[in-house]
Amino acid sequence: MSIRELTNFEQGPLKVGAAATANVKGTETAIMIMKEGGNAVDAAIAAGHVMGVVEPLDCGLAAGGFMTIHCSSRNKTEVIDFLGTAPRSAKYQLYAVNDINGDFTIRVEGQHNQIGYRSIATPGTLRGFEEAHKRYGFLPMQELIAPAIEIAGKGFPISYKGALRMSRTANVLKTTHACQTLYLKPDNSAPYEGEIIKNVDYAATLKEITKYGADAFYNGDIGQAIIKDIVKNNGFLTNDDLRNYEAVWRNPCHFNFRGLDVLTSPAPSSGPLVFSGLASLNSKHKNEDSHQVLAEAMLKMFSNRRQNFGDPAFILKANASESAETTSLCTIDSAGNAACLTYSNNNHSGVVIPETGILMNNSMALFSPWPDNPNAILAGKRPISSMMPTLLLKDGRVITAIGASGSTRIPTSLMQVLYRLKVERKSLYESITEPKLHAEAETIISDEDLQYIAEPLANKLRLKYVKSPGRDTSMGVVQAINIDIDNIVTAIGDPRAKARGMVC
């Protein structure tokens, strides 16, 4: 087996474009769109739709997220925020806390914020993709959705990451009959990697969207089907929530790191969170103990998050979070345009809307059930999110596009990769594939093969140590594209998820 096959990356001159996603079909779709004349934003939207088919527990039409976009001809970088919002009738009193597990998990009675119809927030995917396409897209939206329709209708092999997710959440997949029959075998076991799944209803839903646009979801028959099922099962989402949802254009969070312009998503994403972490690394030297430097920066970062972060539309504090399973992808085209997309169903609700094939999010779990928290539940509010699609520019040109999935491991994964890449001057391959640690809530977690460093470090800092087995996807899955000083492009999909990067 070659190194390329082993590590899921490609390297070479940029003739058409480069892409990195968590699934080979997503990456192939992005490259195909750019070969057909589409730009980086077109490629990201098309790949995003495909990821909603082939990684359905992570993302899809009922998800929410961010896309950071750089337009080279305008020399402008913007972020489209399409996070889900709390339904108007959702109130913190309806999510009573009955258990707290350190800083990682807050459990409410009946798990209503985690599983089932009351865990569903207003989806943002289609409004976000629509806005990005209106402002920066080139090819017709119908062409961008077509690959996802074909894959959903013909069937697709379950990926390694997808099979792992289905196995881990098999009990949640039993929540509704439509979900159970779509994603589990007749004996209620999860499918194995490589087994074929079809989602004919989802293909039909996408066809409806190609005819009527996002309004088919927010104002049309698809939305009516969603609300009918949710109301029938005592959920909170209403027609008004769908009709009133808006994706929001935001200025990126912008800071300097080692002479580079870092542009990432602002609050309520974790972009500002990593800004606070990277700021503390700006003066560090590569001969210092990098693991201790990173761990201390992570702890400072999460302390800041607990105290200050929330939706800027609802709180006054400007400093600028929680999303579990997610997908992230990056695209760069030959004109220098770039898009980095991260979006998520959170852990998914276990609710598939009958006859639509849509697996709904459980993004109400991202809010705090306590009313005095900056991330408290309020009608129409966006939750704090760990997502942070990021672009690095030098002299106005994108040289790195990077994003990740993995809940609170997103900011710590990106911090480690950027530190290795830009401070320690390691290759992109080394920066992503070397073992990682995560420090949060008086705990250090590390990959198994970093235990010999991480456990003594935890003892030194008087923290608890937890070992993550092997190279688990829970430690963060990073996708990235990097352009070196010789204009050689590397695109890598994280081997933890058997992901894929391509350059053409």
C-alpha cells in the first residue's frame, strides 16, 4: 500500500482545484464540480449536499453550521452563519436538569434535549447554502444538488466513520420507526462499513428542492411534512419557526498569528475561542514543551468559553460551545477562491420525518438549561457552537483552509494542527496525523500513543487523565488544504475517519 493510499492525501500543483472532506464521495464531487467550471463555493455546496447523504447522522438538510468564504477577485472574506435556532415555544423550564457530569454532559429529564422531537432546533442548512450560492456561486444550484440525488437514489456504501456512528448510536436510531427502518438492519443491528444504504425519500426531497429552492423546505410541502410530524409528537418546532429563519452574513474573526492573517467564524462559533488560545501561543518558541504549552492554552480557552460565550444577538459580552458529530470540508479553486464548510446535526435526534428521508438534528442539546448562562435557551437564539471553519491568508492569498469535526475537540484539534504546521514547521501530513491531546474541565484526554507524555503532564498540572483508545474519531477529525512556498498544494482527509483529500 502506498503512502497516499494509507494517509488519504494528495499533493501537487493546483491546476483546477483541491478538496478535502470526510468521505471520498464528497471529495470526488467537489473536484468534479470544479472540473465542470464551478468555483470553490459551488464545490463546497455540492460536496456538502453529498455529505448529507453519505454521512447522514452527522449533517444534512436539518443541520446547521458555518461557511467561511474567500473571494479572490474582491479580496474579501465573509462567513455565512446558518446555525439552527431555538423554536419560539422552547423554554428552559421545559428541560429540567437531573444530572451533571463534570463540564462535559448535562442531562435533563427524559433526555428531551438529546433524543426525540423536543430536541429539534430550527434547521439552517438550505438557507445557508442558498445565501452562499446567491452571493458567490457560479453553476446553477440544480447542478450542485444533482450528485447527491444520484447517490441517495442509487445507494452508497457506509463509510468507516458512518458505520462507527451508527453502531454507537443504534439505540437512538430506534427512536422512530422511520429512522429505525432506514438505518438499522431487520435485527436492529447497525450496518457494517461497506454495506449499501439507499435513501430514496431523501432523493425525492432533494428533487423537490431543485424545483422550488429552499422555500420548499421553509414554506412548502417539505416543511409542512416536518411540522405535521413534530406537532403530532409534542415537539416545539412550528411553521412560524421555519418561515422566520434567516441565515446571517457575518464579518470573520480576524487576528494575526505568526505573520499570517487568520480568518474564522465569529461568535457564536468557536473562532474567537481559538483566537484566545492562539494568542497565548504567539510568543511561544518551538523548543518549548509544546504539549504543556498547548494544554495550558486549551484550559485557558475553555475557561473563557464557560464565562463569556453565547449568541452575540442575545448577550452583551463580545468575547467570544457545543456540537458533537459534525462534518467539515475545504475547497480551493485555481482562481484563489476558497470555502471552508462545517455543519452538523449535533448527535442527531433519532427522528426521521416520514416520506422525506430527513434525519433531524438534536441541536437543543447545545444550549444550557440554566437561565443565567450566556448560552441559555431563548426563542430564536443560536447556541454556542464548537465549529470554526478557518482560512489562513498571506499577503491576501489563501494558503491554508482547515476545519474539523468532534465537539469540543474541534478547537483543540485545530489549535494543535496550526501550532505544528506554523510554529514547529511540520508538514500538513505530520500536523494532522500525529497523536493529539485535549485539555478541558480539569481533565487531559489523549490518544493512546501519547499517554506516555499526556499522563505525566496531567499529574504535573494536577489534572485528571483519560486515555482515548487507539486513534478514535472522538479526538477530532481534521480536513485541510495547504499551499507551500513552492505553490505545491497538499489536501488531506483525516485518516482517523478514512477521509480523502484530492488535488487536480
